[in-house]
Amino acid sequence: MTATAEPLSFTGGNTASRVLRDNLWMHFTTHNGRDEGDAPLIVRGEGAYLFDGSGKRYLDGLAGLFAVQVGHGRTELAEAAARQMRELPYFPLWGYAHPPAVELAERLADSAPGDLNRVFFTVSGGESVETAWKLARQYFKLAGQPTKHKVISRSMAYHGTSLGALSITGIPGAKAPFEPLVPSTQRVPNTNFYRATEHADDYEAYGLWAADRIEEAILFEGPETVAAVFLEPVQNTGGCFVPPPGYFQRVREICDRHDVLLVSDEVICAFGRLGTAFGAERFGYQPDMITTAKGLTSGYAPLGAVLISDRLAEPFHRSGTPFMHGSTYGGHPVSCAVALANLDILEREGLYEHVRTNEAGFRSTLERLTDLPIVGEVRGAGYFWAVELVKDKATRERFTAEDSVRILREFLSKELFANGLYCRADDRAEPVIQLAPPLICDQAQFTEIEQILRESLTAAWKLV
């Protein structure tokens, strides 16, 4: 047990550094050989900006973790949480209900595409994915097709860290420490057209080719064994892979042909990130389930949800069979109250329309960076963009693994932050800088992002 002899200081004192070193185990963070006392301490947020203990300001270019849609410091959300805590601080949804969950479920169903009228609340995005897979399995058992349990997802796609969601995830390095995982998941190509080896001169043909690989996988596994396909509207890992025209329409046809569920994993892409309430709306397809979290509360409280079609709910209701899944904090009343207040802000301030209006300006500002020799491509949609880095622009040569460690992790991550920009320098697939700022941002922030990226990438090129 560690006894703290003095109050924690977040403005340069020794105590916080010692606790970071001895007690706090940070997520996805290398601890061996580094001084955790040097980890940045963010103490405050306001609008699109973050502040450390010394008062230095940073532009939040990642909305926390793709979550803080309405920006930091919204007292309206804090007040909604406080009101709910005073009235009903906690009660589970295990056979009972409470007003915030009822109201939020209705509101989500009203805004969801098609017949996604059933809402199952969770605590996080990974739990939403886990829930969707479990529901698909039980649904097919009730529908008299008990052998349909397998899942197909895309190469390098991230879907969560629990053992089920991690099994669906397509990032080998994230899975290896925990194998063997849940069996019966298969991977198909993603939609990284910049690295296309098929139809590299025809974007739409490439998308249809990628979609057809899903049918190929279903037929290989046997349609009688495949329950669902999990796809993000815009794939996160690898750097914001946008679906080519017709891609999702072909996937929908394939799923219908083989009685396979289409799950739209919108933990990042929902609630305005792409300029619409849901990414499926942006790209014009109808999923059987949508998984969400993050932007639902703008990250102010933990909450996720799975939106489920009436068709999937029908056998549960007809037979009186419960869905054998739940969690203590799923649909927490305080989180639901925050979500309702967050949706109010998104609607009142027209933030979905704001994203659509400013998307072209964000893109064109980032595309100025393509004059740098280290920048291969800028891609994305809405307020969700990636800048892919290359060793040779003409040949699109990738960095080696050693290059990625030296240039992205050891230099760029620290350099961008030191220059006042919090974002993600990621090398889990392609080496990219990812940007997903709060939806309140406009051209002033886009320009600031471009200027900091230009300075930092110019310095990074000297290390190539």
C-alpha cells in the first residue's frame, strides 16, 4: 500500500510524478525503461483546447479519443449529471427501468435509420460490440439456425479489447498477447485504395471487389455458419479508410443473400463525426445493428448502446426468452441524463450541419501538407481525417518497423504535443497522423492544426 504523505501536486510537484511511477498503470502505454513521471498531466479542458498543470494550451485534435463532440467545459452537461445524481444516482436496468433510459432509448430509436427501434445500453464501445455478437448468436439459435455463430470483419479493423471484441478486431499485434481468443472470426480486405493491388485505377471497381471478398469468405466458411459482418462506416485503424461508392450497398446485398447480419460499428462514426447522426446514413445503407458509445455523451460519462432492428428482437419477444446479457452500469441513469443533454446541444447548435459545411475546408487545409515529401495521402470524411506518411512519395514506400518506432513513436508523438497539438501518431497498420477534433471547430482550428503538422512533419523528414 502506498501512503501519500502530501496532497498531490499537478503543477510540477514530486508527488504526482511518484504516483505516476509507482501506482498508475496507463492504458496501451510502454512502462519499461521510461520515466512515467514525465507523462503529460492534462488538468483542464475548455472548448477545443486542453491545458496542463503549468497552464500550457494544446489543441485537442482527437476529441479526447474520438469522443468529445461538443467540446470541453460544457457546464450544461455537468449540471445534467448533478441533477440526476440528486434525484436517482443509480439503478440497474435488470427488469426495471428509469426515466433517463426510457427517454434516451426513444430518442435514439427516433433518429436511427430504418427499423432500429430497440436500444440495449452498455458502458463502452467494446462492450457494445461484444453485446452485438452475443445477440446475433442467440438470435440465430432462437430462429432455428444454431450453427450460425461466426463473424467476418476487415483487416486491421479495431473493434474493442474484451476477448470477444478483440477476436473480431483485425490487428494482429493487439491480439497476440491474449491468444487463443474466441474462435470463428475471419478477416477480409479493408478499403485502403491508396494501397490497392486490385483495380488500383478504378475506385468504384475496387470497392465492389473488396465487398465481394466478404461473399467469398461467407461461402468459404459456409453461409449456414456465418452470423454477422462487422464493419465501421469509415475504418479507424490504418487511417480513416472511406468506403468507395457502392461498397456498402453491395455488402447489404451479400448479407441479405446469405441471411447474415450487417453490424455497423459506429463507436467513432456516430453522433456527428461524419456530419450525420449515424455513419450508415452518410453512406446510404441499412444495418441490422449499430454499435455506439463515445460521442453519445461527448465522453462526459461512460455510456454505449446497441441499436437493434425489430426483426432481431421479434423471436425474443415471441418466445418470451430473455437476452442473457447485461452489466451493472449499462444504461446508468447519470450517463443517460448526460447523453440527453449532449444530444440537445448537438441539435440546438446544428453541429451535424456544421461538420458538413466545414468538411471541405478541413480537407483542403490538410491537403496543403501534400507538398511535403513525407506526406503520401490525406483521406477521411467529416471531422475524421488521416495523413499517411511515406518514405518515398513517388513509390509510396512504407517506413520500416524501425523507422516507425523512431519517427512516429519516439519523435512525432512528442513533437506534435510539444508544439501544442494533441492527436494520434499511429503505426498499427499504415503510419498515419489521425485527426478528429471536437465538432465545434472551424477554420481557425484547421489552420492551427495544419501549421503545427507542417512544422513537426518538416522536422520529422530530416530523420527519414
